[in-house]
Amino acid sequence: MKEIDKPIIGDIFKFIKLEQEMPKLMEKEELMHYSCPTLIIAGEKDIFFPANRLNKVAREIISNLIAFKTLDMGHFPSEEHLIEINNEIKEFLNTHYEYRVK
């Protein structure tokens, strides 16, 4: 986590009532008509959305999960991870969607 983010994140946990199950767990039936190619990028060390648990559930409920990428990171990506994430997203969009991302 960047130093600039720490006070903001701290205030969120102090002053906002967060749902216990974030995000809401989707049921397969709710995604019946969802057919877009999907990419999930997850952190191996993410304490909120651990990659191994997310991967299992996502594969059960997202019928068109094309790619599940994991990075050796926590919930807050480093600058290097952000570059890698952006590149993964660009490649995915360029491959699976009609427009091109530079």
C-alpha cells in the first residue's frame, strides 16, 4: 500500500460500515445471461479476495471465464504490478474485443 493511501483506507475502516461479504456473492443463476469474455486478475496474498478461493468460485459461476491470472501481490498492487495488470488487460481486450487498446 502506498503511504498516501494509508489514511484514506484507515478512515474507510473506521467510519464506514462495510458489508461482511464484499462483494456480494453471485449465484450462477444471476449470471445466466452474462456471456462476455472475462478476465480476472487476483493477488496470491490478497487478504480480502484470496486468489485460490476466488478462482474456485469464479470458475463455478462465470461460464465465459477466459483467463484467471494470479500475481504475487496483496490487495494493493505495487507500481510494477499495476503496469503488469494494465498490460494483461490491454492484451485481453485486444484479443477478445473488437477495438484496440494502445
